[in-house]
Amino acid sequence: MRVGVGTTSESHTVPTQRVQEIASLEAWAHAAGSGRGLHQQTAYQYVLELRERIEETCQLAQEEIAKIQKRNQTYYNRRARERRLDIGESVLLLLPTENNKLTLTWIGPYEVVEKVGEVDYKIRVK
């Protein structure tokens, strides 16, 4: 996935202002390291500022993840269909094969015995 800077795409946007803030912080850190006109910070100050930057970065990452999850949920729900089964109805069961767990086969038919949850059913396996 590519992330654009200041682009108009909602799901991939990193605000330009935030990028500029990070760049200015990096420039400040570089200038502080080279001793050009800025005071030398203590290790304690550095750790506090680093912790704050990490927290801001984590918050930004969580916001982006939430946007992506919402977009993926929308895509999934477009094609998802609710299915209801009645007790006594015959169904097929999709299971992995014995030789390869990535290869699936339909087996059955089996009878629906009980509705356990909103989308879960018990079936009678003969």
C-alpha cells in the first residue's frame, strides 16, 4: 500500500501539516545533534520528547488503521449476504482435504439439528 502526502484519497492520506511537523522535529533533532545554535538537551528531555513523538505516531497509525478497517468492512459488506437455515434442512459442509489443508471440499449433505447462535448451527453428522 502506498501512502500519499497531502493527497485527496481519504484512506491513504497523511496530512501535510503532520508531515511538516515531523520534518521540522527531525531538522531540530539534527541541528541539536550538530550543536548549531540550539541548546544541548539532556538525556531525560530527549527521552520525554521521544516518548511524546512515539505516542503521536502511534495515535496517527491507529487512526489510519481505523480508516482502513472501515473501508475494508464496506467492501466486504457489499457482497456479503445473510443466510438463514431452518431445522431439518439439508446442508453441505466445507472442510479441508486430508492431504492439503489449503484445499477445501464440500461434503454432505447433513441435517441441521439446532440453531446455536445468530449464524451458528449444529448439524447431525452420520
